[in-house]
Amino acid sequence: MLEKIDLSKKMKKKEYNELMDVLEPRLSELQRKSRVLGIPVVILFEGLGASGKGALLNRLIHPLDPRGFYTYATGGESEEEKERPFLWSFWTKTPEKGRMSMFIRGWYRRVLIDRFDGKIAGEKVSCAYQEINSFERQLHDDGMVIIKLFLYISKEEQKKRLEELRSTKETAWRVSEGDLRRNKEFESYLRMNEEMLEKTDTEYAPWTIVEAMDKEYAAVKIISAVSGFLSKRISEIEERTAEKNGSDNEIPDALSIYKSSVLGSVDLNRLMSREEYQEKLPVLQQKLYMLHNELYRRKIPVIIAFEGWDASGKGGAIKRLTENMDPRGYTVNPTDAPNAAEKARHYLWRFWNTIPRAGHVAIYDRTWYGRVMVERVESYCSVTEWKRAYKEINQMEEHIARFGTIILKFWMHIDRNEQELRFAERMADPSKQWKITEEDWRNRDKWDQYEKAADEMLIRTSTTYAPWTIVEANSKYYARIKVLETIIAAIEERLR
């Protein structure tokens, strides 16, 4: 691919100034239109060392309203980034609708610099490509414009620029030993870049190769490319008739496998006496306390996710789970309706922001599965959106699991009669009335729709790396003990 690129292209200063007089106002106008239409944009500057990424980014943002974009320079991993899955750092920096995020280098560091330095190899490289393409696909499907610019210069030009930077103390710090080694082994590193371009040049996130030997030519090409991508998306939105989001949540006949109820076969007659519960609970909690310390020592992160019916005992299970744990080592994340900032981004963004660091535990009272449960049933998202969410969620969990995170997912299951009894108890107890709302009663009227959605969710997202555990929760005592025993067993298995 790169051997076909003509690096001799240049532009005279007069031509550059004339073109910029046209291009810059146009880009400014496109930014304003993107803001009005709520188009989120990611612009990535990638390429060879000393190819001018920083300088060309400055030229790109010159005509833009600085209130409308963020810029990020990605170097080596910080200590915080090392303690979380690789994509966490980039998910948390994705822009809200109508804004731009610009990266000097980014998620491609994993398959370029890290690979060149021998930090990853073999299967890990293949997994990294898969995760990168999945990441970009998810952003694209949610409406993100992804503009990827690869800046290319020759070996000789790179060496010349590195030497110029090293010649003065003001700029010498910008040249690392890694830069020098990659120039010395230019051909080997270039092959890695070519492979990266081939494996990640997709219809939804194509690469634009920028001949960066001449900075004026490169600047014009970059602004022209960015303007082209923005103009194309704006035209698509302006010309497209609004998609009607159907509210029919019936499962298609072609997916008849999901019509056989997983939850319908659950034995809810599992009971436990108060005496047995009181005997087992402190023993399990003490065991979990010891294991929690070991998780911290070994830097193993854990995600414990609770879903289930209203009044199924999620809060009670979480309380017994955390009662004896060190509060410095866990976080409980209750998931409510998304706020304005969360609605302006991909629905997974807010959950990526709470992913636990190595050695810590994140507990979720409801989760990202809201997309395929309440948002599906209540038509808060389109049919297309919730259908693709199964794959998106599985990909997210797989990436997190590959980092070494233990993922435990519990569906707290009760029957309709038990739920009605618990609702009535809450209504009768002034100290618990806050737990019951009109929405809870309204959701109860849609029990069949929610059960159908839960069945499909459990089947399509129970994986080897993030399996679902259905908890028979008509008996609160039995349910709490099962949750604790399941968590302890999973942690002990990992620690062996």
C-alpha cells in the first residue's frame, strides 16, 4: 500500500494561502452545522514519528471554534491506564453529540509501538485488531464520524527531522530512544504500519494517507479530507427522512429459539431457613473479606452485575455482599435513567467510565443491559439499536475479560405473585415506601414483554468469559447465599 504513495508532492506558498482562504471558512461552517445536527466526530492523527502530527493538528484546529473540540496526545500508558482495559482510556474520551475529539496517536499504539517494542505478539496482536475494529464499528453505528489520518514520510526525511529536533535543548525532549530505534529499523516498523492499515481500513472508518514530506501540501490535504467527511455526513442527514422507530417488540419468528422461556423453567421453590441463613452468612462474608484482600494484592479486577425484576432483592444481595468488604476496594454503581451528558454519547460510554481498576471491585445495580431490556420494551431506542446491542455488549465484556477482569452477572428471578407481595409490603411500610414508584407498577403490567426480552438477553449474552447466573430469589435467604457462594467460587477458581 505505502510503496505506491508518491512522496514528492509539494505545494507553493501562494497556492497554499489561496486554498486556505477557501478551505478554512468552509471547515468552520461545517463545524457549526455538525454542532447543530448533533454529529459527534473523532479525528485521529497516526503515522510515522516526526511526520508533523502536532503541527498539522494545530493547522487543522486554527479555523475551528475551540469550544467545540477536545484534543488528546497519547503517549505511553499511565499507571491508571495500565490498571484498566486498553480501550477504557479512549472510550472515556469519546465526544458527545455535536463535538469533536482529536487524538495524536490513539488506540493504534497497541498494534504499532507496543508490538514493535515486543509488549504484545501473536494472538494478542490479532485480538487487538479485532477489538479496534469493534470499537470503531460501535462508534460508527451510533452516529460517530471517524476520520483517520496516516502521516507518511520517508526514512531519510524522518532521520533529518529527528536530528533537527535533537539539535536544540528546547526540542530535544521530543525525541525518544524509541523514535531513534524505529528510524534505525524503519523497514520493519513500516511493515507493521502497512499491516495495520490493511487490517483496519474499513468502510465505516477508512484511512486517509497523507503525504507529509511537504507540510503545506499535508495541511491542505488534511483540511480537505476532514471537510469532505463532515460534508458527506451532513448531506446524508439533511437528505435522509427520519427513521421511524417501531414500537413492536415481538420477537421475529425466525428467532423462535428465543420463544422458549429460559426463565419459565427456573425452579423458584428453592428455600432456606432463617437459621441456616444466619449460620452460613457470616462464614461466607468472612471468606469474601479474605479473598477481597487477595484480589487487591494480585491486582485482579472484578465486575459484579445485578439485573432482575423490580423487588427481586438486588439491593439486599448487594448489602450482604459488601457488609464485610473494605470500602476502599469496591464501588457500588446504581444505574438510573441516563442524564443529558450520557444521552449525548454512546450508551456504553457511562459504563466504561466506571470500569474498575486492577485489584478493585465494581458492583452494578442494573447495568448496560438496560439497552436490551427497558429501552427495548419502552421503545427508548430503535429496534436496530437494541438488536445490535447484543454484539456490542459481548464485545465490550470480552475486551474487559481479556484484560483479566472476573465478570459475574446475576439475574435475580422471582415470580409475579412474589413481586406483588413485596410491592404490597413496601407500600405498607413507611420506611420502605420510597422503594416503590408508579413506574414499578407500570412495568409490572408489561411482565410478559420484559420476560421475553430477558430470555433473549440471557441466551445471547451468556458467554464463557461473562456467564449469567440465574438466582432463584423467591427466598431472599437462599438468593443471598447463592450470590455469595457463586462469587467466592469464581474468585477461588481464578486464584488457583
